[in-house]
Amino acid sequence: MALVSNVVLITGCSTGIGRATAERLTRAGFDVFATARRPETLEELEGLGCRTLGLDVTDEQSMVRAVRSVVDTKGAVGVLVNNAGYGEYGPVEESSADALRQQLETNVVGMTRLTQLVLPQMRAQRWGRIINLGSISGKISLPGCAYYSASKYAVEAISDALRFEVRPFGVAVSLIEPGAIKTAFDEAGLARLRASTREGSPYKRYNDGVAKAISAAYEGAMGKMAGSPDDVARVIERAIRARRPRSRYRVGGGASLMLATRKLLPDRAMDLLLRSQFPSPARVSDERTD
Ligand SMILES: NC(=O)c1ccc[n+]([C@@H]2O[C@H](COP(=O)([O-])OP(=O)(O)OC[C@H]3O[C@@H](n4cnc5c(N)ncnc54)[C@H](OP(=O)(O)O)[C@@H]3O)[C@@H](O)[C@H]2O)c1
């Protein structure tokens, strides 16, 4: 029987979940290619025994080069962990179309294109695992998170169709759906939100409220429910090792509770609940002009 490559390629390993996954899988004995758009951030992982590559998921040539380099040495990428991503926050009216394009290019197009690049060899060896980082935001669109949610809803949609299409070739597709996980993710998104909120905007105080609500998910009483990057890495390892991987794995940050609430409540009741957590933009601007 021909040898099957179970080499793991992970995107976005400079920090957070990608880094923790590269560490955990390397320690567990997997042959890991950790990638980042700034390869200089991967030195420590190299010290652990990971191979490292530059890979920017918005750059076609960099994706092609990275996959070719694994295929040339190992025959195939056996496991692809599509982790790279970021959160674009802000009200729809004031968030530019370019910001939306960039969000989708990184979180959706990049993941999809990389998947296309690894599939021919996975099909040829009749074995593969594709692990996509979704989010609870792929199930619930919260105020101020429209573009990020749009990207993660798309990750859900593409993963569901892909799972059906590639199963007959021995390739399993799993979605990881984390709730709040303590990484640099939320702070980076909030910094962008602060920088893009213009003086005099009718959404100024609303944005402050959105920022407060997002921070609350990671700090204080609610933050106690937030998971660690390694909690997610552990679930990813489980999905890779499973003989029949599940289509979805939920992890951390009250993800299951939030999803159950969303399923149970009709839209009107859900909006009411959200109004108790987020300031109303209209009421805020009315207050300003009184
Ligand atoms: N943290 C959470 O609460 C949470 C919850 C649900 C889902 N997730 C998802 O989990 C994944 C990882 O997030 P994280 O929490 O680990 O955040 P993080 O610590 O901010 O890490 C994000 C990683 O993505 C990389 N990245 C961004 N744009 C890229 C690009 N164009 N090409 C290649 N890499 C790029 C970043 O690289 P740079 O360092 O170069 O920016 C970084 O390595 C994301 O898909 C996120 O949506 C996170």
C-alpha cells in the first residue's frame, strides 16, 4: 500500500490558536508545517521541531509556494488547519466596503483557495482532514460584528457543502466553533474599531458600548468562561485523530449556551435580549442632541 501523508499545514501560527495548535501537534509527534505571513514570528516553533513557512492567505503566490514546498518534500498535505483570520468590528453604515472585502478575502477566500490547492493530493492518497476555524459568530450575528459574522457564516456554508463533496474521496471536513478564546484577537479588533470611529459619528457611543460588550466576553465574570488557545488546539487534535470526525466541534466561552439561547428565542425576543446588552445607536444620538 502506498504511504499516506498525515503532514499538518496550519495557517496563522504567529500567535493564539494557530500557535497553540502547532505546539500541541508537534509535541504529540505530528509532522507540522507552521505558517505565518511574518515567518520571523515562527522561530520558537522551529525550536520545538516544527517546519516553518511564510504564508499569507490573501496572496495567491505565497499559498501556491507553501503547498508546493510540502508536496515536493512529503507528497501531500494530509491535514489542513485553516486558522488564519481576524475580526472586523463596526456598524455597517460606517464600515467601508473595502473593509468588508478584506475581511472576506482573509477569512473566506484564503481558506477556500488553500483548500483547493491541497485537495488534489488528498484525493490521490484517499485520505485527508480539513479543519476550518469557524466561530460562534458564524451562528449569531451580534451588533457591531456584521462583517466578521458574515465571514464566519460563509465559512459554515462552504464547509457544509465541501464536507459532502469530498467525503467519497476519504477527506473529512470539520468546523471548530469557538466561543470567546483568550488570544490577541479581540484586542486587535477593538483597536481597529477605535481607530476607525470618527469624531462626531452618530455611532460613537454605540461603538464604545460594542467595545465594552466584546471586552466583557473576555474579562471579568464572563471572561471566566473564556477558553484558552490550547483548549481549541486539544479539540483540533481530537478532530484529526477521530476515525469518523464530527462535522462540528464547539469549544469555550459559553459557546453552547449562547447557541442554545439563539435557537430557542424568536428574533424579537433575541433582539430584546441584545438591547439589554448593547446601547441603542438611535437613543444614544438622541441623547447627544437633547
Ligand atoms: N479568539 C477568539 O475568541 C476566537 C473565537 C472564535 C473563532 N476564532 C477564530 O480563530 C482563528 C484564530 O484566531 P486567534 O484567536 O488565534 O487570533 P490571533 O491570536 O489574532 O491570531 C490570528 C492569526 O491569523 C493570522 N492572520 C491574519 N491575517 C492573515 C493573513 N492574511 N495571512 C496569514 N495569516 C493571517 C495572524 O497573523 P499576524 O500576526 O501576522 O496578524 C495570526 O497569526 C481565527 O480564524 C478566528 O476568527 C477566534
